[in-house]
Amino acid sequence: MGATFDTNTGKKAANLTVNGDLLAKAKSLKINLSATLERALTEEVLEKEREQWKLDNKAGFEAYNSYRAKHGLFNDRMRKF
């Protein structure tokens, strides 16, 4: 699944609070904080959107599963195994 946000949008400054020792270690390792945060936020956003999609489509999944339980799969009669 690709990005669900406009990757061409400009950057914005953000102020945040981070554990001091963690920040010092990241800086000493020359970790790009902006890129690291952006990757982490992308993962988090995608995961939350997947969870929301599942909730939004729960009724459809349940309807399909109910239909399948009553009628089987569309190709049950054609299967040879």
C-alpha cells in the first residue's frame, strides 16, 4: 500500500519532546531525525488507516461470511479436491 498523503507537499517545522539520552545517541549516530520520524509516522498512519478500513467494512465482511456459510463458495461445485 502506498502513501495515503501527498508526498509532494512541503515540509513543516514541528516541535516535539524526546527522551534526552535517546536524542543524544541518535545525534551521535548521525541519524536523520526528520526522515526517521517521517518513516515512523507513515507506518503508524497506514496501520491506523488499515484498522479503520476494517471497522468501516466489518458489516460487509460479516455479510459475506454469513452468505458463504449458507451457500458455500461460488466454485465449490467445480472443485475436484
